Amino acid sequence: AMDEEYDVIVLGTGLKECILSGLLSVDGLKVLHMDRNDYYGGESTSLNLTKIWKRFKGSEATPDHLGVSKEYNVDMVPKFMMANGALVRVLIRTSVTKYLNFKAVDGSFVYNNGKIHKVPATDVEALKSNLMGLFEKRRARKFFIYVQDYEEEDPKSHEGLDLHKVTTREVISKYGLEDDTVDFIGHALALHRDDNYLDEPAIDTVKRMKLYAESLARFQGGSPYIYPLYGLGELPQAFARLSAVYGGTYMLNKPECKVEFDESGKAFGVTSEGETAKCKKVVCDPSYLPDKVTKVGRVARAICIMKHPIPDTKDSHSVQIILPKKQLKRKSDMYVFCCSYA
């Protein structure tokens, strides 16, 4: 109830907020979790057809030929998860996996010179890839073997390079790789969004490449990515269930949710519908404290409902295609996320 005192009040049921409220509840803290919306997930929710139309088309009715509304789970912030990444490790450690079903994603592609290609992640795939010519394949294979064999604890695998000091550019130049190869390695394997990484210590890029290869090996799929069967909106809900199991209190559809500060500027509670719940700490998504947020960037998204797979992806039902900015002569990379009913 609102007239109690809590250790932490969490506002917004996005993924970060739900993970935190889950972990804090497991740790024995008294948590109250509120959201102004009547659904879980905040910005990263998944909506059915009726809700999508309501959000983007106002009062316009959904077209009949698109079928039953509840058959759709459309992510507002589409993302795939690395099968061996930090988030999956959190899911396993907290046993939240028991509330979720995952599927391996079919394919991972990159746009290069006007065509899309499967992203090669290992020395074997590098030799088969049509992204590179014959001699470049051999150079890339050597680089992939170096990355695969690299172990931070084993100096023998370092080949005399201290990756905490040497830049990525210096390591790559040792293997004489072409710009187009560097482009797909940096953007489609290491998943960097700009080219600053080239002049930063190489350790980060090598670790990212290793994560990609480990994730790929984990489910023997065609990509390193996995995805919750009923959309990303499932993730926040699973952590919310974890929180509730450990005594967390949830209130959805709470208007206003105003954070209260004392004279020294410390948050001490949250007011909604004229009642103030007191607390030691407040955790919230940025939309609950708009005057304390600075805008640092923007993301443009488009949602397409298609009746066929994306061409040249071997009819993959689920696929990620990365279009590096250099290939498009743009300022940012573009990610295409495709996911079907199958």
C-alpha cells in the first residue's frame, strides 16, 4: 500500500527497472514498483495489433486481412540477445529462464557493396565467405584464429601484443586486412556503432568478437542471437514475477508518479493520486524525471508488417541484418530486425 515505507521505489517497468527490482527483492529489500501505463515493459514493451494501431494510427481500425490482434507481439524497441551475453547469464543465475521460452535466431547478415552476406564468425566460415577475395580470406582466417586462441591469462596466446595498450587499428594492420573486411568485423561481429574503436585498446574488440563466436557455438544455430518466443515484452514481466515471488509490490496504471525531494535534493518518496509512499531510494526510467535528463542522441525506427521473408536471407524466419554506415554513406549504422510467426 501507499502509506508504507519502502527501501526502494521503482518507477517504470522497462527491462532495466524490472531486473533491478527483481534483484533488489531477492536481496531482501522492500520494493514498491509502479508504472503510469497499464502494461509492463515501458518503452521496450511488445504490443498486439490493436494497441499498435491505437498508438500510431489513433482511432483508425486495424485492417481485417492482418488477422487476429492477439496473434501479434510487436516489439517497440526490437533487439536480439547474444546467446552467451551478460543478460542471458543474469537470466540463468536468477532462474528467470523458467518463465521464458527462447528460440535461436536463424541468420546474421551484413550489407557490403550492395549485397547482403552471411556474417562469417570463425576461421572456417571466413574461408567459405563470399565477402572476401581469395587472398583476403587467408589473411582474415589468420586474424580469426588469433582471436579464437587469445586468452587473457595465457601470455603465449598474445603473440607479443598487449591488447590493453595496442589499438585495434594496430592489431588489424599486423594482419593487413582491407577496409571492407575491417568494416564488417567492427560493425557486424564486434557490433560497434561507430569507428572510435579503431583507436581504442584492442582488448574490447577482441572480447566482443569472442563473445559473438561463443554465442554462435552455444546453440549451433545460424546466428549468435536468441529471442523470447512471445516478444521482448516477456523479459520485464519475467523479472517482475521474480520480484513478486520475493515480496515486491506492483502497481500499474498509477497516474503522475511524482518523485518528492527534500531540501537537500534527496529523493524521499513518490506521490500518486494524492498519496505519498516514502522510501530511501528511487529508481526510475528517464521519462519520470524529464527535467533531470539530457538528450544525447536519437534513434529512428520503422515497423514493417510483411507477408514474406527478406530476400537473399535463405528464407530465414528470423534474422538480423547490419548495414554499416560506411556502406550507406550515412552517419549511423542501420539494423534490420526480422522476426516471424514461425
